[in-house]
Amino acid sequence: MAAEAALALPPGFRFHPTDEELVMHYLCRKCASQSIAVPIIAEIDLYKFDPWDLPGMALYGEKEWYFFSPRDRKYPNGSRPNRAAGSGYWKATGADKPIGQPKPVGIKKALVFYAGKAPKGEKTNWIMHEYRLADVDRSARKKNSSRLDDWVLCRIYNKKGTIDKHGQVSHRKLNLPEIIEDKKPEIMAPPPAPSSATGTVNDYAYFETRIQYRSCTQTRAAQST
């Protein structure tokens, strides 16, 4: 992408930082307004977009993308973040993970994107790891202030390894060739036996018995003569 080319990264460069490196060398410096040697992480308001639109806004990334983003409050005087984003919302999953030893410097939270309105949204394959600083006063600093954090660092990826929009793959009709199965020849069932109620079966049996009786009588007569 054009943004990646503008970074002038050396051939073979890969960006796979650990949790500690993300917090210590990127998030801490960003929150302290210190410069970052290679500005490889884009600054956007992540919660205004659907996750499948974010890869095109990243400065670098192949299967995972990184962003600095502010966080707003869900309620004016509360400390809960507003998780609504684009056409859906992010929902936390699992327990928070402290980053840093012996005293945690940051907190890592895992979230899953749900398409639609809470609480009946449809779960997608988009995952976010959100890193925030620990021990930060998040009380309302100003009256009617909606800002909870100036910056958090977010890692976005799709666990299926694609950047398709939600439902694009699962709902797509595949143009498969028509399969014609070999059909076995149909075997006609024999006609039903005549009903005994009409007397037809008895008539045939009687007629056949009379023929056999006459044949035997004629044979004996011929032998006696």
C-alpha cells in the first residue's frame, strides 16, 4: 500500500511486537507525547468504523493491523467505555491480562465484534486486542467530558485470515457444476392379485382341477383298452 511504501521499511521487515513491546515502546510513548522512531501505527477513531474497513486505513500490516485510538465514555460521568462501532459493537471476552513485571504497566483486553444492535448482534470472526495504561485516573476530568482515554493501542485481525465483510463468504452462493446422478431402471411392480371376493381365484382353481381330472381319466381309459 502507499502508506507502507512511505515508511521506507527495509526489505524483509516484519512487525510482530510482543505485548510488553507494544505497551512499553509504543503506547507509553504515545500517551507521554514522545516521538516514536518509526511511525508505523496509524491514529484513527477506531470505534467509528466496521473492522473490515480498518485494514485499508492501517500504515502497515498483512494479517493483523495496529491503531492508536481514543476511547469515549458510555455515560458522561461513568468509567465504562463506549463499545459501539460502525454497524455493530465490540464485546469483551475473557479476563483482562496485566502487562509488565513486577508492577503492571498496561492492561490487555480481548474483544469480539458483533454485527447489529446489542444485545442481539451476530458474532463475527473479527478480534481486537485493546491495550490501555494501568493505574490511570479515568474519572471525568472536565464537566460533560466524553473522553475516557486519550489513546489506547489496538491490534485487529480476523481469525479466519481474511478481510471479507461479515457474512460475505458464508452467505455467498457457490456456482458449482450440476451433478447428474445415474438413475437405475425402474422395476414395475406386478399387478395386484385378483380379489377372492369376486370368486375369480376360485373359478381358475376349479377350472384347472377339472382339466387335470379329465386328463387323468382319459389316460387311464386308454391304458385299460
